[in-house]
Amino acid sequence: MKIEDWIAPENIGFIALGVVIGAIALVGVEAACDADLAARAQSSSILPTGAPVKAPRIDEELLRCATIPIEQADDPKCRALWAEQRRKFFAPPAEPAGDAPKPLDMFPSAPHAPEKPAVTTAPKSSPTPKSSQKTKSE
């Protein structure tokens, strides 16, 4: 089919309708994107920001040890500092204090499971099923 057949006088109405529908769809998508951007900008300005977090200060000696060249990596002060940092990082968690709040019960209406499951014992020997089928040799 040639392009001249598409632009025939009897098809001009369909072509114009397609152009109008495409333009309306394009305007609708653009309006939806603008509304989304405006809503995001408005909601981000309304939400309160949290208080600034006070980060612990980095020890100057730790910072010095982190930036020393590889040739000086055997510095005894740095080795002792790294060992202390590893001990702090890998230390087991501290036990909760006696006045610590109870853990949150996520499902208060669900029955609580027992602390330790009851010990059940299986029978020492289970009966073996008897074969009721006869072999071909019999």
C-alpha cells in the first residue's frame, strides 16, 4: 500500500482524529508528570526533619593510623589501637539491665508458645510390615 492511498480524501478524517487523540494523550501524560512532581515537592517541604544525629568524634590517633602508608603499618601504637577497636566491635552484646523495658509483643492475641518444647520419645522399635504378596518362585 502506498502512502498516497493513506492520505486519500476519504481517510483525512481518520488521520485528523488520530492526531487529536495523540495530542490529548500527550497533554494528559505531561499533566500527570507535573502533578506528581508538584506533590513530591510539596510533601518533602511539609515533612519535619529529624534532629541531627550526633556522630561520635573520630579519634585523631585512629584517623592517623587509618591514613598511614603501608611502609609504616607495623607501628605498635596503631596495632594496639586496631586490636582495641576489634575487641570493641566483636565483643558480645551486653546483658540487658534489670530495669530494661520488656520486649514488644507483636501478636498479643496469639497464644504464647512454651519456653521449651516437651520432649517426646519415639518407640524403640517399629513393627515391620508383613509382606502379603507371594513371590513368583512359590
